[in-house]
Amino acid sequence: MAKFSGIPLAAVEFYEQLAVNNSKVWWAEHKDIYETNVRTPLEELLAELESEFGVAHIYRPYRDVRFSKEKTPYKDHQGALIGVEDSIGYYVQISAQGLYVGGGWYAASSLQTQRYREAIDSPIVATFEPALKKALKAGLELGDDLMKTKPRGVADDHPHLELLRRKNVLLSHQFGTPTWLDTRTTLTKVRSTWRALTPLVEWLADHVGPADSGIPTEPE
């Protein structure tokens, strides 16, 4: 495989055009642009990160419209996940908004939620907090997917109430379309972002663990 040289701006332009031409006919006419400017650079990027983070799964570009009211056939982004555990791992995405990088725990099963709350409501939380702070210090933003109230039986004055209200622990950074996007600096940025997330991802893998059943969904 060729050495990664950056994400071409043509990849962003491809998704800008797809937004107004989301049809099988248009896709067939522009599939070579997708393969050359979106999928291939992403494969090259992930190949260079594999030795440190693991093997990535590149999601299919097609939407499952069987049970959706939205019938456009193609996703408005191309994402890839390096899974460490069910719904826990490192994520990268290219879309009309540019480069998006993140990771963490993004789709909870009931058993995962139970394990997470038990860990937060125990001395183990002392190892969670510095891992979270490292990611935040690196410029990642913590998602705001919280319960409207609080878990049953948790006191209003619990010292970690906000953490216990979390439905997931997903952090991300939207880089957009910086001047370095089509250079190898993209590799450096993705690597450094994932490294900042590593302590948190490892904590989640250890203490949240696998889902009780089912296949992880793609991060939104």
C-alpha cells in the first residue's frame, strides 16, 4: 500500500456534492472519485496507525434504508473505527465538514451501563478522572448525552452525579478543513488525538467491557 500523503480536498468536495446529488445514478458516475480521494487515503492513513492502535474497520458508504423514513442511499460521511471492545475504540471520519477524530464509548448496552456506573461509584473513579482530563486538555470535547434525571437510587449530592448521568463517554474534535489536511500532518494530528484518548479508551475497555449481546452500531 502507498504511503499516506494526506486527505485530498476533493474528498470534502465529494461530500459537498453528494449532499445535493444523493442518488445511485450520481454515485455510480462519481464512484472513482470516492475510491481515489476518500477511501484510498483513509485506508493508507489507517494502515500507518495500525501497529499502534490496531486494525480498523472502514464502514460501508451505503445507508440501510429498510426501516428509515430517510431514503437517501448513501451516508454523508465516511467513517472508520478501531474497536478495542464492543462500542469502545478510536474513530475517524471525513465529510463535507472536513476531518473529525474521536473515540471512547459510544453505544451502551445495559450491562455496559451497569459496569460503568459501578466503576464510577467506587474508588476506581480515581483512575477515570485523570484519563478524562488528559483528553480534555488535548482539545477534545466531551459529548453531552446525559440522562434527563439521574440513575435510580443515586443521591442528589453524589460527588460524581454528572458522570453517573452519562449515557456514554464519547470525546471528539472537529478539525474541519485546515491547510494541512492534504499533507502528512493529518497523520500526526490523528495519532496525537488518539494517543490523548488512549488512557480513557483503555479504562473503558477494562471497566465497561463487552456488550451483553448484539453488534456495535456506527458512531453518529
